[in-house]
Amino acid sequence: MPNLQNKKFWVESENRWVSLKITNAALRTIDKLGIDAVIAKMKAEGKKV
């Protein structure tokens, strides 16, 4: 089982909080790329944010 965590991120471009259930690997990716880039990628893939 992956290590899932519920995290809230402030997204400056959308001026709102976003809650995500993410793994530790995804958390490291957000730290590396930034939450705006990760959300843009998720929207491009058709995932709900």
C-alpha cells in the first residue's frame, strides 16, 4: 500500500485552497516543480482538481 496523505495547498494562480490525497512521491514532485505546474498537468490529463 502506498503512503497516502491528505494535504491542502494554496494555489496563488486560482486564489484558493486545493485538497489532494497524494503519495510521498507526489509530494516530492510538488516540492520540485511547484503546485501550479502539477495542477496544470493534472488538468491537461483530464483529472478533477
